[in-house]
Amino acid sequence: MTAARLVHVGSAVVDYVYRIEALPAPGSERVATSYARAVGGGFNMMVAASRTGLPVLFAGQHGTGPDGDFLRAALAAEKIERSAAPNPNLDSGNCVVLVTADAERTFVSWPGAEGMATDEDMAAITLHPHDWVFASGYTLSYPGSRVALADWLEALPEGIPLVFDPTPVVGQVPGDILSRVLARTNWLSCNEAEAGVIAGDGSPEDVCKRLMQEHCPSAQGIILRAGAAGSFLRLADGSFAGIEGFRVAAVDTNGAGDTHIGSFVSALSRGVEPMQAARYANAAAAISVTRHGGASAPTHLEIERFLASRTHHDTKLATA
């Protein structure tokens, strides 16, 4: 049987990461305690999937220039294949990441080639029968890529699962585009704020119920990443559960949500039951926030060892 594969049609950018004690007041300045250049965006999710055993194809757009070169070198180092040729007219985008002493992060981004995709670009992607497709709100927020991507996602073969992360920019995605993608989504993963933008406020159970009944009629499950509370999972049969997280000393929450999604999809792709896949993802995110950098996802062996050392009474993981 053909092995499962993740086809990532989101965006990957280059992060310029500055660590500071606190955000500066308007009109003032702070000196960073450290600086690093790293690949971020969708790259973090792809790394999490790949390190936990799910082969990855990056089918998004990337550019010609120093940031595009840096991105491609990082993909190669993680053994992540890519399908598209570099855009000859644009470099890949970048993002300034400010990480404060409380491990919180603030972003300022500049879109590049990842914000441009045509019908021809999407048609060039070849899917295999056991592929899983991942898309994010970032690519749907860009005027130059949203229509082609939404059309392609809507036309996916019925047997190809679509995993969708609305991301913090969900409010910038046109309503008709968002509705079309949510209607095709099989697994929705979002944090509480993103869920609230789509379905309104309420308890995790009520919000998940509304997401499934009113926005994602084809979904097999909704997973809500809930910060210190861990995560919540609602399945198509109506079952709902909160999956506790793990107490850790967080140093950097950048990429924790991506790690959670990538490891969750990886577990699902090899037949792990959804509730156990969610606990596996909680553990992956717990490990990731104890490390600096966005692409800090652990390997499958590291997650298994972590779970073996913990009990079901552990609580409070700071997932994104």
C-alpha cells in the first residue's frame, strides 16, 4: 500500500527573531538580547509532521533571492521535498518575530512569493491516493493566492483529507472564501481566538459544536488548542472531550501551534485514534515550548519517551 504523505499548500517564510525583555512603548526602543534568522510559517508544521514519521511535500510557492535560498536550504536539511519552481520575480516573504521574556511572541510580516498562486500553479500539484492536504488562513488571506487555492481545495478528490488551520489572520480572509474552505475541511485545528472569529464566543464544547454544525459539515473532527487547558476535541459522532496538557517550563511558544497540528496529523495518518492523537500532539507541543525557535518540534521517539514519563494527571500545557 502507498504510504501516507502530507502535501502542504500553505506558506513558508523566513523569520527574523529578536528576543527582548518586553515590547517597547510606542516611539521608544529596546535592544534585543539575541537575534536569529530561521525559516518559519508553515515550515514549523512541516517539520513536526516529518520528524514524527509523515513524509512531506511542500507544494506552496517560494521565491528567488536570499530568503528563498535560505528557505530551500532548510527544507532540504529536513528532507522535505518541494514541487514548485521558484518564482523568478519575487523573493520569499519574511516575518519579524519579537519574543518577550514571558515566552509570548509578536509578529510583523511581509508577504513575498508565497502570496502569489495561479490556477496553473495549483494544477501542477500531483496528489497520491493516501495523501493528506494541509492549508492555512495565511495563504487564503493573500489577494494573489486566495481564489486559486480555494478553487483547488474545493475540487480535491473526496478521499483526500483536508486539514485546515485558520491562523491568526482568519479575520482577513473574505467570508465567501473562508466558507468554501471550511465546508470542504475534514479536520479543523485552531486556537480559541481563531475559533471565536469563526463561530462566536462560548464554552469550548459549544464553540466546537457550532463550528461543526454551522461551518464544517464535512468535518471528521474539530480540535481546539486551548493554551494552558491543553486541547478540546469534538468528533463527527457528537462526542467531545478535553485532553489535558503537561506542565512544562516554557521558554518560547513560537511554533507550538504548528507543532501541535503537524504531530496530530502525523498520528492520524498512521491510524492513531483521534483522542490519543490529540494527547500525542499535546506532548509534542509541550516539548517544543521548552526549546528556543519556531521549528523546535520533537521526534516521534522523543514524544513517546515524554509520554512514558508522564501520567494522565499532568496538566497545563501552554500550547499556542
